Amino acid sequence: MLDVEKIRADFPILGREVNGKPLVYLDNGASAQKPQVVIDAITTAYSHEYANVHRGLHYLSNVATEKYEAVRGIIARFLGVADEDQIILNSGTTEGINMVAYGWAMPRMEAGDEIVLSVMEHHANIVPWHFLRERQGVNLKWVDVDSTGALDPQKVIDAIGPKTKLVAITHLSNVLGTRVDVKAICDAAHEKGVPVMVDGSQAAVHMPVDLDALGCDFYAITGHKLYGPSGSGAIYVQRDRLAEMRPFMGGGDMIREVSKDQVTYADPPMKFEAGTPGIVQMIGLGAALEYMMAVGMENIAAHEAGLSAYAQERLTGLNWLSLQGTTPDKAAIFSFTMDGAAHAHDISTILDKKGVAVRAGHHCAGPLMDHLGVSATCRASFGMYNTTDEVDVLIEALELAHDLFA
């Protein structure tokens, strides 16, 4: 089982105070904090091992290249992918999904074609498809969640029609904590000849992911949510889809030969990795994923399940608080509003005075906010280093906010 106190000792920022109070960091859904092993990996890379990767024949370039390229294998192991050449390294989920939109979808879609989405997608898995709607006349088909925030996979499957060219779906909602049965969706979509793009930004943090078993065509992750640096991430692309994709960006490192008259591209995944990458960021991500795997994804999931159950019980006991998303198997992510005139921004400001960091706003999920009938919520999102004592501090801070605004 996970030793939460030992874990907390690995994250130096958790020992600080905010506004004279011990920091209670519950904004993990936006970005997680970094363990010392990640900070050390970044410091070492910059202080002792930095050089540009690939093609350099000197010692430092060889060291940097070896460490950078090793991360591809680490990500493959973390995601349960046997072939690491199906892992494209990038700056995060946003770049990964745009890569699919421009490199795979755009050449294959025309006016009247359809993309199936759920209403709870993050903007990163919405806006690139709007580009295709605006520029090529593609239609977006939306599938709603039920009153608990659950997404019935059959409704997604039923939305797939003869003109559907892609299903783009989250694995876990960043607002509601809802887990989505993407395997059922992938299996049914593939029977209809439709590929599936999965946003794994939240799911990969909270539960084990086995992409070889899941069977999706594309799966995007982002490093800053995985206890790693910002500007790091990756997208898994199934082998057949890799062969179908055109390059997203052109530049150095993604070519074999360039002349005045033609260009010959490198083999995947290098074909999709133009220019100097985020070398040190990626090395930091590798350290973060190795840290998570050493703790054990099953252990992390079990610890967070206990936190989620406790937080659900405590938050439900506040009859003036409205929780958005109450599915039994939800992750430890809680969005809520408070009865009365208190705005989410006001609530979060009061919580901050007590050292409690939460997020307030629409959480890059405009269609979901419209569906829920709210303009904004507060969101408390938990990670492997959070404790039930911190849930209690959150409750006390919420009670103070309620007293002030009642």
C-alpha cells in the first residue's frame, strides 16, 4: 500500500505555508506538483549533461540523446505499449490532438463528415475539431452525460453513423471525475470502421492504463499532470494510423533528405518530431513516470479511491453545496457550487486564505458548463500525496466561506 507520508516527503513544495497556513494543494487536475527526483533530473540535465540531441558526435550530445530517447521506452511501458515507435514525443495533449487533427483527420474529412464527441470534453479535445468544422464543413455530434455525470458508452456507439470518421473522447473527465468505458467504445467503433482518439490527460494520472488492451487508435498524455514538467507529453498512435498520417510540422530532425525539388521524410516516430524538442522537460517526464511506476499505479488508484470516498461523504454532508458529478466510480475530482450569491472565484479566494489551493472557472469545458447550467465551478482535485486530513481542512474552509456569504 502507498505510504502517503513518505510520498509527501518527496515533494518539497508540500512543506511550505501559504498565507500563514500549511499548503493544501488540491489543484492537481490543472497541474500536479513535482517530486525531488524530477527536480534533480532537470537540474542534472541542465547543470552537467545538456546538449542538443541527435546527430551530435560529442560526449554531451550522446548522453543527452540517450537519456531523451530512453523516455520513449519509459512512456511505452507506462502506457502498456509493446512497440515504443508508436510513441510520439511532444509538448503535451494539446499538441498531440492537434497533430491528429491536422496530420490524420484533415486530409480525410470533407463537408458533411462527422466527429462524435462527449459534452464533457476538455477544450483541447474540442477546438481542433472546430477548426475542421470551420474550414472543411465537418459536423460535430455531441453525446450528453446523465444527471450523475455518467457517460453511457452505448449512446456514444449509437451516435456513430455512416458519415462518422472519428470518435474523440476523454478517458476521464477533468471536471466531473467520470471514468469512461473507452474500451467498449473502441471495440464497437472499430466494428464500424471508425477510429477513436482518446484524451488520456486525466486518466493516466489516476489509474493504470494498458493501451495494447484498450485498442484505441490515438491516446494523448501531458507531462505536467503526471508529476512531470510542463512542456512535455506524448501521443500514442496505432501503427496503421501512423502510416496514414502526414507530418504536422516541418523542420529539422523529421527528414531523411531535403533538396530544392523534394523532401524525403524520416520513419515514424521521428517523422512527427520536427525541430529541437523539449529535451530537459522530457527527461523530467521520464523521471516522473518512473517515480509513479515505483510507487505503483494500483497503489495510487487505491489510495485515491479512499480519498474520493471520504471526500464524497464529507462534501455531501454540506447541504448548501451542489456537487457536479456523483457517479459511484468517479475519480477524486470534485466540482461544486455554493448556494446563494457566492461565485466560484469568491469561494476559491476564501479557501486560499486558509492555504487551500483549488481551481475556479469553466475548467476549459465550456460545453459541459452549458450542459450543467452553470457558468463556473470550484474544483478540488486530489493526487497521490493528498490526505484525509486535507479533506477536513477543505471542509472547514468551505464552511467559513459559506458563513461569510450566507
